[in-house]
Amino acid sequence: MFEQYLVCKDGFRNVVEDGQIVGFEVKLRIPYYRGIALSLINSIDLEINDQSYAHEDMFFSVETGSFPYHELSTVINNRWEFGEKATLFVKKPGGLEAGTHKVHAVVNLRISYLPWPNIGDDIKQITLEEDRIIA
């Protein structure tokens, strides 16, 4: 039901640090009707133009903090709230080429009272925005 809102059309851009493009980021909304602790995220898989990206190159940020992907299972005091646009940063020297890209995200959530996972799957064509420059 909420899968259609998973990949956000805004916030898709390369990230520049010290004059070099170090990667890119995409905004995601939780594909569920409630917020959850980050430790309940089973997996986040991302493909850009049918190329998948490794979890070890990902960082996940919500309003209350930013975490390497491999630490998400231990993050019990930070939540991804309903409606909040989380940022998934992917380390990729050189970033993505300007233009429109096929963005495919699959988010698998563990819900305490369900015997099966909640899986959101969304694909959108999104144009890369102006770079985000960090100091």
C-alpha cells in the first residue's frame, strides 16, 4: 500500500566532499503505516539503472542520527517515523552521471506482531538534482 511512496522524487543527488564527488544519496519513506526502530530493518537493497550497490557502501540517516548500514540491526533508540524522508547515502567515487536514472529500492522490515516481513518495492525514474556539498 505504501510502496508507491518509498522512493522520493526529491533529494536524489551526488555528494561532494573536499571538491570530490564521493557518492550519491536518495531519499526513502518507510513502506509501512507506522514508524519503527532502525533495528527492525531487515534489509535495504538499492539498484540504479539495474546496477546494485553493496550494503558495506551504504549509510542510513534519519532525523535523529546517521549509521553505517551494518550497524542498523543494533540501533534500538533511533526510529524511522512514518512520513519521514530517510537518506540512503552510497559511497561511489565519481557519483552518478547527470540526467534521469531508474531508481529501484526494496526495503524489508521486521514487524513485531507479524509472522512475515513487510516488504516495500518501488521503482521510479528520477532526475539527479544539483550536488550536495559538504565541508
